[in-house]
Amino acid sequence: MKKFMFFASLVIFILACFYGCQSAEQTGGNIHLKQGRYDRAIEQYKEAAKKYPNNTGTLVALSSAYYMKKDYKESIAYLDKATKIDKEGTDGKFKEYEDLLNTKYLKWQIYYNGAVEYFENDLQKASELAEKSLEVEDKEKVSLSYSLMAKMMLNSKKMEEAKKLYAKAMEADKNNIEPYLYLGHYYLSKNKSEDALKYFNEALTIDSTKIEIYELIGQAYLLDKKYNEAIKSLKKAVSVSGEKPTALYNLMLAYYEGKDYDSAIKSGKDVLAMEKVEGRVLTKVYNLMGQVYKDKKDYKTAIAVMKESIDKGVNDCFAYSIIAFSYNKLGNRSESNNWAKKWEQCEKNQ
């Protein structure tokens, strides 16, 4: 019984320190904040700030409330103001609000999400915030911050700086998959399949369930003209995703390049049978289907497939060229000329 009374007294003492050692307005604001009434909390905190404008606890409270509202600009402004007054005290107050909001690394969250918010329109400000977010003890968070800074360098076309930052991200947390994917993407875009595969395979060791990785590995093998390896990886992507249109298209392409036309056609038909497929993907699938039938010398089917793409509005100029070529092969010069003119007109309108 005595132990229970001691514990109860201790709890009351702790709560008294959190709520009692501050203004009534701030105490009221904390109650509103805890219950998700962020605007009411901010009103109370601002009343407290009028009485105690340099109180770091009140400024941290305002920063926390604005962050919960996803108003990162205001949240950062109050955080910076509090830090200028008393950095150590500010850090301590954030620990209290982490407990109140049942979260961790609140200061890091504010700077990191603020950097993400500024990324599109003010890269310099975003970079400053991302650098501030590095002041966190958790290695996973440090890694995410370095990754974000690397993206900013990529956005500024500073690839060497980006690679250095991604290296720091990987050093901080080897299980952060993002650097491996971004570097793999970069080398794939530069037609450096060997380097791309190195990073994609590393990413696969981190998360073997991520469909995107199998598809990217397949694309890298396609680039390398290793069609059997590409097919193996892309079939895995399709089996895991349950028929992802882009994965099926790439599988279709791998079969086509490997001269397995029937399997290419099957993959193409699987895409066309799906209900929701992006127009750009449909265009690629139809164009490749037309090419496959042309290479098989099945000119009538090539014409039918390309006309279907035109009827569905997912054609480009390539469709007219296949139709013109196929009619020519069938000996129908008049139709071939008509479609060749449409092809020429289409090219002019591009």
C-alpha cells in the first residue's frame, strides 16, 4: 500500500512539474494540443507568449502545435526563435512535448518535413533546414536527412555532391534503401548497366518484396542485352505485383528482343486485358505489338492492332508507319500511300 501511495505521489509530482511550472494559458494549450485541438492550443500559447515572450517552453509549444497543423513555416520560425534564446533549454522542452504527443525526434521532424515542404520552391531554404535536421542522435534519421540533401544536389544537377551525400546516408544506415535506388536509377539513365545492377542488387538485399527493384533489374539486363536474365527478373516482378502494366511491358520487350514473339504477344495481351492502364503505357504496348506482328510477317494482324490503337486514341505516328508498311507488303499500294500520307502529316504535327 505504501509503495502504491509513493508511486501515485510521484506521478502527481511529475504532472505538476509539466503543467504546473508554467502559465495557466500554456497549461490550457497543452490540454488542447493533447486532444488535437491545434488552433485552440495556438490561441492559448500566444496568450502565454504575450506575458513571457522569451520563454522557450512557450515557443517550443507553439512550434509543436504548428507542426501538428502541418504549418511548417510557422513551426520552424518558433523553433529557430527558441533556439537562439537557449538551444539547450529548447532541446529539453522538446523532450517534454515528445512525451505529450507520444512521438520521438520532434525537432528533427520539424526541420526534415520543413525541408521537404520548401524543396520545390526554395531549394536554398530547404538545404538549410535539411542540414539542421542532421542534429539528431538517431542514425536512421541522419541517413534520411543525408538522402534528402542528396536529392537536392540531384535537382541542382550536382551529381558528384549527390553521390558523396548518398555515401554518407549509406554509412549512417546501411538499411536505408533510398540511396541504392537513386544511384541505380542514375546509372541506368546513363546506360551504365553494371553500376546500376550493383546498387539494385544491394537494394534487393534490404527489401526483397519491393516490386520496383525487380523491374529495374530487368531494365538493366535489357540494356545489357542479357534477355534471359531480364525475363527472369521481370517475371518475378509480375508474379509479385499481380500484373503491373509497366513490368508486363518490359517483359514483353525482353521476349521480343530475345525473338520469342509468341511470349511477347501474350504479355502484350495481358496488358491490354487490364482495366486501368496509363495511356503512355498502352501506346508502347500497341506499338510493340504492331512491331512483333510485322516481324512475324502477320501484316493483317499488325494493321488490325494499330487501327485499334488509333480507335482508342492511344496511338502515335508509329502506328501509321506500321499500317503503311503492312499494306505495302500485302500489295495494296493505294492504302499504303494513304496511310503514308497520314504518317507524314502526323510527323509534321509533332
